[in-house]
Amino acid sequence: MQDLVSLSNRLGDPVLDAVILGEGNTSARVDAQTFLVKGSGCQLQTMQAADFVHLRFDTILSLLDRGSVDEATLSAVYEQAKVDPTQKRRPSVEALFHAVCLSLPGVNFVAHSHATAVNALNCGKLWPHSLAGRLFPDEAVVLGPESAYVPYVDPGVVLAREIRDSIERYRAEWGAVPKVVYMQNHGLIALGASPTECLNITAMAIKAARIRATALQAGGGIATLDRGTVLHLLGRPDEKYRQAVLAVTR
């Protein structure tokens, strides 16, 4: 629990410029059956253990195959999913996509933010092309060979389904789980094995977004590395070593 609290507080630090007020949410796998997710309306910078809601995966994930889900049904399922029925807080409306992400192999923590630098591109007319590809080696090392992309839809069940489908397409193409998902006119999701990896992914996505925006302003567009170069970088033993070290919680 303390790792999740720390992740949330650091993600909410104004210095990172990833969220303000009640924006963003975080989650962590507890075991194969349950997970913790931020309570609705809480602020990441001041999150405490009591502000997280403990939920069952199977109950939450059942929403994916229910067709149209109204607000009353969503609220009822979220209540049914609580491990502790006396918990008064309502889980984040985006609890379902956290359940989807935490069900993926190797994903133990999820950090969703609305970083200003990233949303400057998410909200632009060049989306998703302005975020596609990799510009420099460390972007590839931390964020993987490519990102997953989700067009704007309403938060909740519809968004969770879009995220699931985007991740499935990514896995089919790349044979791995994406490190970052960009959501049009919304934000980004960092998927990590540890809190440190989630924070590293978020920080690198912010740096890359700033560089991309500056390159666009300079004129001539963005010069990405070709796919062969990116795969070569990710296959180098020294880069694999750095990738593993950077993901370790500190």
C-alpha cells in the first residue's frame, strides 16, 4: 500500500506538471483476485491509504461484456466489487480500465495522468502522428518501441473497451504489453512493474512531448528513428540492462 501512496503523491507533485486538483488516478495489483484504485475526487498529491478502494477483478471486468451500461448499473457493480463493503469512497470512474491494465502480464502498477506537455499534443490536430515513433534512444528504452493510442471517448466503460482493444492490437503487432497509452484530448497511462517504472514512463513521456512540440515549432516536422534502429537499440545488451535497472523501485 505504501508504494501506491508514494507513487500517487509523487505523480501529483506540481513540479512534474502531470495533474492538478482531482485529475488522474493510480492503481496497484494486490493479488490475482483484487486490486487497489484511487477513490473518486481525491487529489493524488495528498492521497493516503484510506483514499484507495479495494476491488475484485472479476466483478469489475464483467462490465466489459455487458453491452450498454448505464450509470445506475455501473455504480451497483462498483459497489458489489468492493472487498470491504463498509468502504464509503466510490472508486474512480476509470477503475475498469485500471482492472484491464492490471490484468496484463508484468503490470503491477498503473499511473494515469493529464500531463500538460503531453496533452498539448494529444489535443492537437496532428494527433496521433505528433506522438508516434521514437525520437531518441532513451525514449525507446523507457517507453518501448511504440505507444498505444486511443481516440477520444467518454470515460468509463466505453473508454475501457477502447483501451483494451488498442492494447490487444499493440500486443499483436509487437508481441509485448505497451508501456504507455496516449488518449486523445485526455491524457496518458503508464503501465509498469513497479511504482518507479510508472514514474519513469510518465517523466519520459513528458520530456518527449516537449521535444516534439519544440521540433514542430522549429519547422520541418519531427524526425523519428526508423523501426530497424529502434529494434536494434532495444536488442542491445547494455540497453536491456539499463531498462531493467531503471524499472527497479528506489
